[in-house]
Amino acid sequence: MAAEAKKQSSYEGSEVQSFQFYLQHSGEHAAVIRFLLEYLPEKFRRIAADKSNLAVLGVGSGGGELDVQMLSLLQSICPTLSVTTDVVEGSTELVANFKALVEKTGNLEKIPFTWHVMLSEDYRKQVKNVKKYDFIHMIQMIYYVDNLTETVKFYHSCLNKNGSLMIIVEKAGDGWDLLWRTFSKELCNEGVPAYRSSSDVLASLKTLGLQYEEHSIPNIFDITECFDPNSETGQRLLGFMTATDDFAQSFTPQIRADILNLLRSKCSTEKEGKIYFNSCLSCIFVHA
Ligand SMILES: C[S@@+](CC[C@H](N)C(=O)[O-])C[C@H]1O[C@@H](n2cnc3c(N)ncnc32)[C@H](O)[C@@H]1O
């Protein structure tokens, strides 16, 4: 991918607003947090066994809403452990939000943060094999990296003994996957040159011969308003879901109609007059 195109993968300005709007309407963070609270305590205990320090790396952490939850959980599970955190995030705006959130979240003052405000590709080039981590997470960000297999190989090589690489990604065969694979020609752009779901991550892990376990993170959200052209909420949701600034002004009228038809007929479930988008995610723990 050209350097110019790579820059567009991290969120700034209208992309940050669109993402925040999506988070408010999708319940995605709440679904991920429910899952993490159920699965991470046991993982953290295993990763932390026999250790006095634990190094965490977040890649594509965005505004850090999920990171602060995981770090608070880690501290509560392993209160005597000293924890350090590195963050690799391409967006200056979201890193500023993340820093503000850390300030606001009272119980994180003991954790030193190292901020790498750069793309994952640049971090890979700069720090090759320098620092090791016990827990690395990449949540909803692998769509944007240059070379998935090389990226997974690199972060796996950064794991300490007993460490874990956690990748959260859209689940193969569910709503996002159907939408983006059906309309890949129309939807893929410089930021997302090729769509990826959990099946692509699993294919990379198999190529690399790495051990992993996969879990589903169920979620649905109401997209009924997407079918009302006068609804601002509906149009903004469609904007995020199709990675466009203005859905109504993008694509041909036929493609817009085909997208709406697919969303309704194949990507959603109708219940009591509402249309719910099937937005299941997959969480893959890759073992060191
Ligand atoms: C969908 S958001 C997910 C943010 C966060 N993990 C969450 O789930 O709330 C994708 C994030 O990846 C970041 N990003 C995109 N391309 C990146 C890259 N090549 N390297 C590092 N971060 C990147 C974006 O700036 C954005 O913050």
C-alpha cells in the first residue's frame, strides 16, 4: 500500500465522530466488556503466574475505553503485580482522548503508559524484537494493517513465555462479513484495501502454525432507522457501516438499494417491527 493510503487508516476528524456515534448506537463496547469480564480473569491469572511485572500492549486502541476496563480488571485480579502499558495507535485525536480517560479513571495512576502515536507498520519497523509483552490486544483494528500474516507473526514474536495475543474481529459469516464481502468492490478503499473477518485471522494463524482458541462475542443492534432516508441516525449509521462520509451521496442508486436490501434480508433479524443487525464478533486468543 502506498504511504499516502496508509495514513488514512487511522481515524481523525469526521472518522472519530462517526466511530463514536457508532459506539453509542451499537452497544459494541458493552458486548465486548461483558465478554472480557467473563474470560479475562482466568487468562490474566494464567499469564501472571510466577511473574511480578506484567507488560501490556494495546494496538489500535482508539480512545482506550476497552483498555482502561482491561487494566482495571487486571489490577483487581492481580493487585500485587506491577503493570506497564504500551499503546500503538495511529490517531493523535484518539490518543488525546485515551490520555484524558486515563486521567479521569482514578485507579490507573500506578501504571506507566508509553505512547507510540504511529501506525502499527511503523512500530514494527522501529522496535523489531526489542520489547516483549505478556498481554497484547488488537481489538477491531486488523482490517487496517498492511499484511495480516506478517503483523500477527510480529506481535506473536513480541510475547513473553505464557503470554497471550488477543485479537477481536468481526465474525466470519455474520452481518459485517456478508455486507463487506458482497460489496467489497464498492466498499473497500485506501484505508481498508481488502476486507477481513475472523476466517482471515484463522487462515493466518494456520499458515504460521500457531495455537489459538476462538470464542464468539454476540451482539445485535437496531438499524431500523437506516431504512428511513429522512432519519439522521439511520444515515449516520449507514455512513459508518459503509465507511462513507455520506451514504446517500455515495454509490449508484442501484448499489444503495442493493446494500439496503442485503442489510435487511441477510444481515439482520426482524423482531417486533424492528430490524436488528447481526453484529457478532470473534475473540481469538493466540498462545505464546
Ligand atoms: C475501529 S477502531 C477500534 C478502536 C478500539 N480498539 C475499540 O475497539 O474501541 C480502529 C482503530 O485502529 C486505529 N488504526 C487504524 N489503522 C491503524 C494502524 N495501521 N496502526 C495502528 N492503529 C491503527 C484507528 O485509528 C482506530 O483507533
